[in-house]
Amino acid sequence: MNITRIPQRIEIAFWVTVIPMMEESSELQSIMQESYRLITRMKALSYLVRALALAAIGLSLGFGFGYLAILFR
């Protein structure tokens, strides 16, 4: 057996064990579904925070440049 194939064999053994557990366990399925929903909400919240930050930066730059334009007339 080649030493580089050992991690591959370990991973395959892991998934051969875990996949049937995920298919059969309703508790595990519900945990996975709730985790996916939470991650999706967090991503959406992250996008919202980024959009608000960009809007605040744009508004601040607009006020700043407007003030400078009035100041240097």
C-alpha cells in the first residue's frame, strides 16, 4: 500500500460510515437542516451589513465632497 493513499482510504471509510448514519437518523437530518438554515440566514445578514456599510460610506463621501465643493467655490 502506498503511503499517499492512506488519507484517501481514511476519508472513504469515514464517508462510508457517516452517510448511512445521516440517511437513517431523523435527529441528525433535522440538525443538518437547521444548521443550513442558520448559515443561510447568516450569509444574508452578512450581505445586508455589507450593503449598509457601503451605503454609509457612499453617503459620507457624498457629503464630504459636497462640503469640499461648497468650501472651494
